[in-house]
Amino acid sequence: MIWDTHAHLDDPLYSEDFEEVAARMKSAGISRVTNVGCDLPSSERSVQLAQEYDFIYAAIGIHPHYAKGATDETWAKLLLLAKQPKVLAWGEIGLDYYRDLSPRSIQKQIFIQQIMLANEAGLPIVIHERDAHQAVLEIVKAHPPKSGGVFHCYSGSWEMAKVLMNLGFYLSFAGPVTYKNARQTVEVAGHAPIDRILVETDSPYLTPEPRRGKRNEPTYVREIVKKIAEIKNLPFEDAALQTMRNAEIIFNTRHKV
Ligand SMILES: [Zn+2]
């Protein structure tokens, strides 16, 4: 039983062999996947996938890359999607100062607006952040998510992780924790309490070792569990079960699914 808490299975890279990807993941013990939206069409597609497949759950939201395209109509549609069954989180939202595809002032404004919408909808948030550690911290301190949140593909410092956990965040680890240069991320995973850790693939991106560079898929979340188990000196099954339980808590599935 493993929960891949962040994937994009609506990506066209799976259009040829989606059923095979799903079958492989089932036989590998991956029992749940959260499919995460980045814009309105992928959020709608995430909800649709959650309706079609029992193992898929949805997160909906506007990624900072697409912040500049959001309008009042976008929010109205997302609020309706948020009420659909199996929609567990609002995301991915945040700041991306690495690619800067939307102006930073708009990224900030849209991020704050979505934290408030998530609060209104009663959903935890899923944060995407690149090269914007400080700015994200300032925003979540000033506008704390009421239902907590997940920091996706965590790459920040241990100092920042402590602040985030105090605000109710879970730290989600992806492929980069398996990379050779991942010293800081491994250190954070080592310090973080096991009951605050989630695992994810971010499929089709961020493929873990030993397949780095190829297309990712939920089956490979096993590599992340393996790494967390190794860092924490736990049996694989314990790391799998604990991260699954953590996901059940932050995504509040006992009441909703
Ligand atoms: Zn993602």
C-alpha cells in the first residue's frame, strides 16, 4: 500500500499506454495516486480521472506558470470542481522564480488568492516552489492555510522545513531525494519526523534513480519509499504504511472518500 501523492497522469505522454501504466502500478502495490492540476483544463481532467478510476484522487488549482491567465471565471469553475467527490486538495499553487513564466507580482497575488479559496473550500493546499523559498514562506506565514498543506518536492533547508511543519505542512519527497547531489534534501528527510513525510513521483517528471532521464510513472514511487526507509532506518513496508497514513490525514480521506 503506497500513495503517490503527486502525479500528472493527464499528461499526453500517457495517452498511448495509460492502462498499462495503471496495471503496472497496481501490481507494484501503488494503491492511490493524487492527480494534480496545473491550469483549468488539467484540473478538470484530474476530476474526470478521479471519477473514472477508483485509485485516482484529484487536486485542482492554477500553477504559478499560468497565474497570468487566471480570471474570475477560472475561480468560479475551480470552486465548483472543489465540491466534486474525490477532490482532496487545492494545488498545485505557489511561486516559480526559476522559469518566471508569469510576472512575480501576479504569481504572488494568485497564490494568496488561491490560499483563500482553498480555505473557503475547506481543502489543504499543494505548494510548488522554485527559487522562491523566502517569498513563499512570507506568504504562508501571512496567509496560513486553514486545512494545512503539502510542500511538493521539498528542496528547502531544514530551518524552513521546521517553520512549515509548525504551520501544519507535510513535506513531500520526489525523485531528487534519490539523486547523488541531494545532500540537503536527504538531510531534511533525516531530521523530519516520519509522520510528516509524504512520497510522490511528480510523473512524468523527476524520474528517480536508477531510471533518471526517462519518463516517470507512479510505480517508481517505490524508489522514493526505499530511499526514505534507508534514511530512516526502517523496513520498506513501515515507510510505505506510515507515508500512506500521513497522506490519509492531510487529505482528510476518512471523511471524504
Ligand atoms: Zn507537479
